[in-house]
Amino acid sequence: MECTTVWAFPRRGNWATHKSDWRGNWSPEVVRNLILRYSQEKDVLLDPMIGGGTTAIEAKILNRNLLCSDVNIEAIKRTKDSLNFEVNNDSWQRVFRWDARDLKKVDDNSVDFILTHPPYVDIIKYSDGKIKEDLSSIHDLDKFADEIEKVAREMFRVLKTGKFCAILIGDTRRQKMYQPLAYKVMQKFLDVGFLLKEDIIKRQFNCKATGFWVNKSKDHNFLLIMHEHLFIFQKL
């Protein structure tokens, strides 16, 4: 269990069915820390942007029930496949094709903990624009933040009072200038009623383009972004 506001996991977990080949997947160590700190066994968790299935695997191992979804059919298939292992508990994980901005099938005040890792605008494109609901097809930062506000509003609705919501999000650069995407997203969660419990800095490792970009950063005098923000919000 981490106990500070800086988290660093140089190695990716490889237990159970975890794999690191889904681009942008968050670390199993991050998910495990979040689940253990902010939920109890048998709680109902929600991850509405499940991606490669990391949250589903950890929820199953840690005896948490999980509602998870994605707009990407490949992500849904990947997640279902990742749940093909045995554990000594009777937890359930249900996988759906939902848009995170429209969780109407989830009841108000019914979820004990929300955790998710949304795309960082179109830095990694998961559908090449073929899925109109895909947030990773949005290039404009303000438009992306506006769409995330719809996600935050739905999360606030379904989360029980007093419970927590965790979001991992990073920043980017545009026209050589640093763009604080994470804080734009944070503000949208505050706007819908959440309070900020923690701002955790997560160090990034193993970025595939690091070697190339190290030279670019020297040639053009900019710093490589090697951290993300893990915001913990609470609904009071």
C-alpha cells in the first residue's frame, strides 16, 4: 500500500492474466492500491472505460464486484478474455458496451467506488474515429474536457454519498507549449460536485518513444512529460 502522493511502479505486473500490450493500459499496481484503499470486499465497483481489462482482473482477484464497460468492441473482447482464470471467491464482473457519458442502466447512488483511466485526447487513438463515441478521437482540449464533464456527471449520479472516484489522466504539449489537460479534467469533476481528496503524482516509465524524444528535447529545449495525475474525488 502506497502512503505518499508520489507513486512509481517501474515494472508492470504480470500475474494472473495481466498483459502490457494494450497501449495506454494503467499499471495493475495502481489499480490494486486504489481498490484496497478505497473499497471493501463485495463492494460494487465501476470502470466505464475498461480498455485492456486491468481493473476487471484486479477486481476479480480482490473479491470486488465490478460493472465495467467500453465503447470499443476490441476492449470488451479483451476484457472478457482476461477474466478467464479461477479465484477462490464468488465475486462477479460484468462487461458491457456502454458510453461512459451515458450510464443510464446504472442506478443512482448504487456504486461503492469508481476508478478509470480515460484516453488523453487523441494521443493514442483506439478507433481511428470509426466509433463516434470514442473520446480518443477528440483533438481539441476544451472539447475533450467538455465531454469528460458528461462522464463526471454520470459518475457523480451513480456513486454513493461519501464514496470515492479515482481518475488517472496526463498532460500534453501543443505548439511547443505545455497543456495542463489533467487540470482541465479535474476542474470538470469539481464543477459537477465532487471534492478533491488527493492529487497523486504517478511517474511514467517505459515510454516507447523516449530515446527519440530525448534528442528532440535537447534540440528544441523542452522537457519530456514523465508524470500523470491520479485524482481521488469524493462525493459528499
